[in-house]
Amino acid sequence: MADEIERKIVVPLRKAKMAPRTRRTNRAVKEVRTFIARHMKTGEDKVWIDASVNEKLWENGIRNPPSKITVKAVKYDDGLVEVSLTE
């Protein structure tokens, strides 16, 4: 196996709109975590979300998260996945 696997992934956040208005961005963060865990084949506890991704999700406040976000996911040998914004 290679040292690390790197992918650019578009994460849809439509399900965040189903949450109550005052919890939508919290739900969006959880959606990113579950989506990345599923597509990189690891556990949700092994997904580390960078501060830049968090700031991008929260830039419009708690009520209006973006509908999708493009991230770079890097999976290391120990199963840890690091999620950051693409350049």
C-alpha cells in the first residue's frame, strides 16, 4: 500500500437544510465527517477536519451553510484522514 491516498472530493451538504434553522451548520460539519469517512473507508473518529474547512462552513453563520464544498482528503497508513480546503 502507498504511504498516503489523496483525493479531491465534492461533499454535498443538502441534508444540512433538513436540520432546524439554528443547527444547520452544525449538521453540515457532521455531514462532511460522515461523507469523508464513507468514501475514504475509515471510521468517523479517524477524520480530522482542518480549521480552513470549518471556517468555510461557518462563514455565513449557523443558519446558511453552503450547499456543497470541495475538499482535499489525505488518508495516511494508520487510517487517519486529514480534510482541508482545495486551493
